[in-house]
Amino acid sequence: MIDALGIAAIASFIAGTVGVLGLMLVAPPLAKVALAFSSPEYFALMAFGLAMVVLLAGASLLKALLALTRVGDHVLVTDAVYGPTRRFCDNHLPRCGVEVGYYDPLAGAAIEREFRPNTRLVFTESPGSLTFDVQDIPAIAAVAHRHGALVVIDNSWATPFFFRSFDHGADVSVHAATKYIGGHSDVLLGVIVANEATHAKLDRLWTDMGVTASPDDCFLGLRGLRTLPTRLARHQASALAIAAWLRARPEVREVIYPALPESRGHALWKRDFTGASGLFGIVLQPVAKARIDAMLDGMRLFGMGWSWGGFESLLIPTYPERTRTATTWDAGGPCLRLHIGLEDPGDLMADLADGFTRLVR
């Protein structure tokens, strides 16, 4: 199952470098191998190739939105969307004549009230990358398809290993392969996986713009895929242990990790997902910013960085209330986002415990 995405990456690279003819020549044997795998998240077979494009980092989300919209269209975007995606939607889609509206990520089937006659696409991200809102993708997809709209999902958090986008109604699944798929913090890569109905438009824009990944980057992506299940198992086990430990800390008001029982979104996560990655959030008890700075500045194992999904643990402050427009965010205290890496969880807990000492000093 894992190697199918690597096969698709190779086929996509060939298509970007030697053209459609090269893909046609290579795809038949690749297709025979790919058919041995069962998950359509890793590939979708077309007449002469695999319905996947491999891009430079950051390009997958943007190219999917550009390829599937046109002047006069209306797009609905989750209010919990990744910040750079929101900036692209706000700053660039309107210049292309595309209207953008934001919706409550927890709307589910109630998203129907946001639809207009010209709504052509619904963008989802589950869980959201700062507030970890788990979306009811099947309910959203049912409404969207009834109105003739497409559903695009950013599946970077769960990866195809823990969430099968197409089985839940998505038409296009995008991945920041820089993160868990790469897994080693040494590659910048994006992936778009499409169904048969959407592949042609995505392939056309990808070909016309010439935004393709290098062979070295594809190699690193394939290397990461070979260890993805093993790494994700460790990320999940450590994250669950640390999240449970954090829940008992007096400095922590709330732990937002869908895999944790009683956490926000747990019921939907349990229904639709088969696992969880190492990224989650916490809400601190009210505390001065200077104390948070002292906590973060003294961390020994946790680094500060935005691009999670690698082997190292990360810890950053987040401000979801600054970006939301369709909903409000008030969790009752400052927010931190943790990525639990592959280090020993006991060592990570000790680092956090020292940080909490600085927090309340």
C-alpha cells in the first residue's frame, strides 16, 4: 500500500520531465504493480497513468484550488484552515474572479445554508492544523455533491494511512508531503491525489505551469513512505502518553487531541479515522505572555518551528482567534501546539515539566 505512492511519484515525475508519451510508456508496468495495492488514496488509475501529481512544497493546495475553479465560481473554505491557504484564498483567488466564503468547520450537513448557486468547491481540513476541529467529511461531501460541488481535503495530519479521503467522499486529497510522508525534515514536497472526474483539470494546470518535483525530492519522499507506518505508530503512542500526562497538569486547562477520549472531536475521529498523528494542541490556564516566553525559551528537546511531521518535537504558541472570520475562538487561555516527535516520551515529559516550572515561577 505504501509503495504505491512512491510508484505514483515516479510516474508523475516522468510525466513532468519527458511528457505524456513517457508516462504512457512507463505506466502500464507501474499500473500492474499499483493494482496489487488496495487504497485509492495512494493512487487512482487513469487510461494511461496514475491520477497523482507531485509538486514543490506549498504548491499542492494552491494548484488544486486554481485548477478546479474559474471566474464566477464561489468556494467555501473551513474557518480552521491552514494560515497560508487562507492567505492564498484571500489575496489571490479574488484576483482570478473567484469568491471565497468561510464556514464553521463543525457545520457538518448544516453547511448547506452557506451554498450559493455558483458554489463549486468545498475545501476541508480535518483536523484543523491549529484548533484540531474534526470535520464530518461524509456529511459535507453529501451536501456538496448534491449541489454539484467538489470536495477537496487537506489530509496532511492523518496521512492516507490513518484517513482514507476518497472512502469518505473527497474528490481531491492534498498532502504536505514535506511533513509525515517525507518524515525526516529534509525535503520540500507536495502531493495531489485526484479521482477520475478531477484529474484532467489538475494535470492540465500542472503541465502548463511546469511545477514539478525533482527526482531527488521524489526519492526522499519514497524513502519516507517506506518507514511511514513505523514512524506514525511511534508518533501516535508517544502523543497519546504525553497528551494524557498533560491533561493531569494543573497548568493545562484543556488538551485538544482528537484521539484522546473526552477531547473535542473524539467521536467523529473514532468513527472515521484509524489512527492519529503526533500533532495536537493545549490550552493553558490564563498566564502572562512573558511567562510563556520564559517557558518556550528554555526548552531543551522541543524546538520552535512551524513545519511539523519530522522526527523532532516542536512547541509553538498559536493564536487562532486572530484569523477566524466565520466563527470565534475563545478557549479561555493561551494556546500552544505540540508536535511529538520520535524522541523518548519520558524525556519529552521531563522537558515539558521543566518548562511548566518556568511558566509559573
